[in-house]
Amino acid sequence: MSEFKLHILGCGSATPSLRHLPSCQVVEYRGQLLMIDCGEGAQLSMRRMGLKFSRLTHIFISHLHGDHCFGLPGLLSTLALHQTGGTVTVHTFAEGARLFKEMIDYFCRERSYELKFDIIDPAKAQTVLDLPGLTVESFPLRHRVPAVGFIFREKPKPLHLRGDMVKFHNVPVSQMKAIKEGADFINEDGKTIPNAMLTTPADRSYTYAYCSDTVYTPALAKIVEEADLLYHEATYADDAADKARARGHSTASEAARIASLAHVRRLVIGHYSKAYNTEERHLSEARRIFPDTMAANEGMTIPIDCRHQL
Amino acid sequence: MSEFKLHILGCGSATPSLRHLPSCQVVEYRGQLLMIDCGEGAQLSMRRMGLKFSRLTHIFISHLHGDHCFGLPGLLSTLALHQTGGTVTVHTFAEGARLFKEMIDYFCRERSYELKFDIIDPAKAQTVLDLPGLTVESFPLRHRVPAVGFIFREKPKPLHLRGDMVKFHNVPVSQMKAIKEGADFINEDGKTIPNAMLTTPADRSYTYAYCSDTVYTPALAKIVEEADLLYHEATYADDAADKARARGHSTASEAARIASLAHVRRLVIGHYSKAYNTEERHLSEARRIFPDTMAANEGMTIPIDCRHQL
């Protein structure tokens, strides 16, 4: 069972249409829910997808355009009716923290949980969250306003102990943690048993990268390199490449080019302009460049820790 | 065809559920759309119901609880992408105007329409809008925070000229407006023709009254007296009458009692607590007291200028 997956709650752009909701995703990591962007209706989508409010601990806002954050007041108010104790941290730029804090302090004075705001500097790459097992980093994107992407990166996992060798060398329990982290073992006779004799390789650590909204920026490829899953906005298809550039957005082909340059395993595109009635063009244009492309859709869940090469 | 009708966009309470959206209604009057309350998702509901953004001119907020106004930032931003010219006025309390103005000034600096805020004093009854043919009045409700209801009242309509008599008495066109408004006619010989000889009665003027959120307040009956349609909140059924009182809400029976005391023509109830899975109880309890009761539901349109007694 997947312990690290992505839920798509909204993948439209600008104004919500009857086809797509504004931007919102939830990264589920070992039972915790980490939200990325919070477009209007996010709380309703959580309900619809059966994502429990009580498991939501962090919300990351990529930039201060309404279609990425207007769901915050409603969601943060609703949490007050459900959350008992616990802390929810909103990671956003200073101005967003000020505006939403004022709003929520007025409308939701009595909160049953602790609400924190953590300030992201949009100008630099930084670690914005450090959990056991996972870090979240932000990095600058290029859009009409300051914007950042996020990388959810699993930390290196412990090596696997070889049961037979642990038994053979009489490894005491007290030593096991160090060995799983790579230490050699010195037995009672003072003899060093090299780590490689006692362990098999650790499980792979997985990475999810989120890039929205951004104009095509080849330098991003280095940052999201070898991600297991990359979400890259694809507001337009090739027919509107000029419009994409002018508005600080990308085409599906450009998203695929980043995926290809970055050697990611899989790409998921979204943030579709409502000018399109289907995403078939986006998808076929992207797949020509990067075959392992999916088109995001509301309600979709994608495992990030997918063991098989697709 | 109805020129004066009510669209139900959301009729749930507190947190949106999978059954109901938070409070939002649109009064359609001769093609203009006048919104009452603007819960999260209002803009999407407008799209869903085919209500054109360009026809929206006024938004009335009954009180500053999130489930009655968190759709404002999204709606007002989306209007900027659709509205070309024109004015949209948000009628709300001073603190709401301050908070939402700040929000929208940050997120939607460049607006293609004029956005005005008009301050409602929650402590008194007042006319908040005077249109040709219609006035909108606010009046205090009793809730946990300051709250007002609204009455949409058609002005008296002109009398109908009797074609035969107009011809017989040689009434010039220049006099017709005054006669339709009730004046007598003095003919060329200086003889007074009484108005009643020249006209038949005006069409009936219709009234819609909105009461949400409020605790049961019999004095409201006088204010909404003889409304053609009364919306009264009915958060709870009889089983939770104590809870209703404690939380500043009403039961369906209490809504019906107001309708009965006020001799309104029809009652529509809504603002259902999400504790209920159906509104059957609300409806049957209300109908026991006031038979002409409807249960509001998203997507419903109700003519206010309904000529027939139902």
C-alpha cells in the first residue's frame, strides 16, 4: 500500500469552470495530509474525496493569486468545527499570512486547534518543513507575481538488516539502529563486521515536485531532477504558446520538456485554461515529448512511491 | 413570464456538506441579479445555474459569518474577468466592507468594473437600495452576531389606462403618465374626469422577505407582513429546539409560526444543519403550522410574482 501519494482536488486555472476547480492538491504522507494550494471549494473537495480534516497538518501556498488560496478562509473555519487540538500551519508569503490571518482572526476567533503561519521567502530555495521521513522545500518560479514550487522529498530510508547475519554475529538490539543507518558492527571479540555483510540496501526514497504557476524555465529541470512524479502546469496547448509566455504560464509541451530535461519518472499536467473543452491536445502534445504524462483530473489519486517503472 | 424570482444557490448552514452549499440566493428582478449572501462556491453555482455574471449588480450580506460571505473574494475576482464596465455594489456592515475591500484590493487590483461598498447599519431598519420599481430594505435580526434580513419590495405599479375611455375623452399622450399614477383628467371643456373612470387597477406589487440567521422572533411577523414569499431559516427540526435557541437559530416550526403570524403567501425554509440527512422532518413540521411551505434546495427557482394563490 502506498504511503506517499498525491490527491488532485482542483486542476483548473483562473476562474473555476464547470469542468475544473481551482488549484488544490493534497500530498498524503504516512497518514498526514499536506495541502498544496487551496482554491475556493477545497474544503468541499476534501469531503468529497474522503480526506479527513483531522489529518490535515500543513498547507503550502505557491503564490498569492486567488485561484490558489481563496479556499483558505472556509477551510480554516471548518477545521475549527472538526479539529480538536493539533496544529495546522499555513506556509505562505508574508503578505498572504497578514491578509489571511486578519480574515480568520475576525471570522473564526475561537479555534479548537492552533493555527500557525510560516513565512516563505519567494526569492530563494529553502526547506520549509522538516518532518520525520520527509522534507518540503520551496524554490522560486517565474510568474507574473512572486511564486514558488515545492519539492516533497523522502529522506534516505534505513538499510534492511539481514536476519540470518544478525543472528550469526549475535548483534544486540542496542546496535541495530546504528547498523541500519550504515555503521559497521564490532563484535565481542573486537572484530569488525562490515555493514555490507549485515544489511541489504534501503528502500528507495521518493520525490514529488510541484511547479505551478510558471513560465517555461529550463533551469527548473535541475531543481526537480529525477523526481518520481512531477506536476507541471500546462495552462495552454501549443496553439497558445505566445499567450502562455505573455501571461507567465506554460504549454503542455513545455511542461513535457522540463520533465524530459529533468529525467523525472512521471509527469502530471494541470492548471488548464478554461478556453479548452478537453485536455486531449495538452496530453497528446506532452506525450510526444515525454510519454509518461498524465492529465490531472479532480478526484484522481496518484501513488508517488510507485515501485514499478511505468 | 416571471419578472421577479428567487434562485436558491446554497441552503446549508455552517460547514458545506455533500448535500448543501452554504447560504446564497439570487433575486432576479427584470433581468438584474441581486445576490443575498455569498457562501463559498457562489460563483460556481451561478455558472451551474446559468446566471450571467454581467447581470449581477448588487450583493447583500446578512451578517459576517463565513458561511454567508466567504464566496465574495472569488466571485468579485471572477467578475473582473467577465464584467466590462458597470458597477457592483456590496452591501454589508462596516467591518465586512473593510475586510473584503482589503482582500480584493490586494488580489484583484485591476478591475474591469467599479466595485462599491455600501455600509448597512445592523441596528436599524433602513432602505439599502432604491431601484426603479423595487426597493430593498434591511431590518435587524437576532443572532449571535449582528445580522439583518432583507425585504425586496416592488413599488406600486401604474394603473392601467382603459383604451376605450382614453379615446372617448380624447386624453392626450402628455397626460397619460399622470393618470396612470392616479391623477384625474381635466378635459378641454374644463370638466374633471375622475381617475376611476379612466383606469383599471394596477397589477399587484410583490414582496420577498429574507430572514437568516435568526432566533425565533415573533416581532419579525410585523416586518415581513403579507410578503408573497418569505424565506425563513430553519436550521433545526423540533427535536433540537433548545439547540436552536442556544445558537441563535430557528426550527422549522418556528419559521412556520412567523409565516402564519405574518400572513405571508408562501414560505420557503433552508439553512439546514448538516446533522440532518433529509429535510422531511423540517418540512412536515412546518407544514403542520403553515401548509404553503417549501424546502429550499440548490438549483431551485421560485417565482415571487406568482399570480395564483397556491
